[in-house]
Amino acid sequence: MNSGNSTFRVRELIGNSNATLPAFGQIIFEAAKLYVERRQSITIDFTDVHQLTESFIRSSIGKLVSIHPEETHLVKVTGLVKKEWETDIKNAIKHELNPYEAAFSQQRLKDIFI
């Protein structure tokens, strides 16, 4: 693995434009987990994804961020079709990291989006 940023394209990995099932989120999590564990930056690319649910977000991005919750900068998100998905992702991450929620600031969550 290289030390640069690795990109995981949701549409390609799940074979679907609807990121709705926790099982689909688990595919993303498993693909990217080793990079995050090694503190390597990753980007999750939602290009050509038309539906997104909290259960998908929690089982993918939420679990990835929870590996090193103090280092949210390791996980980046791009290609969101809808602006409100940023809020959905922030909320799902907060929910997934409930024990750490008090430590998160809006700025740290804002740093996820590129």
C-alpha cells in the first residue's frame, strides 16, 4: 500500500447506484479498513450514487471514522449528489461515535468534505 490517498468508488464497489443497505456499507468498510487502520488517508467517492441512507453511512463511513476517532482527517468524502447528504453523514458519524460525540467539533466534521 502506498502512503498517498486511496479512493474507493462506491458505485463501482457495490455495483449499484443506491447506497442504501448496511451490507453495501460493509463492502466499503472492508475495502478501506486496512488503510485507515494504518493511518493512511482515504477518499470515499459517491459519484453516480443517487440514494444514500443512514444505515449505509454508519456501516461504512461511521465505522471507518471510529477506527481512529481522533483523526477524522483520514476519511474524506467526495462526489455527493445532494448537499443535504453532508448533514446526513455528519449526523450518522456522530451517532456511530456516540461515546466520542462530545469531543467532536463542527470544524473537525467539516474537514471531512472535499
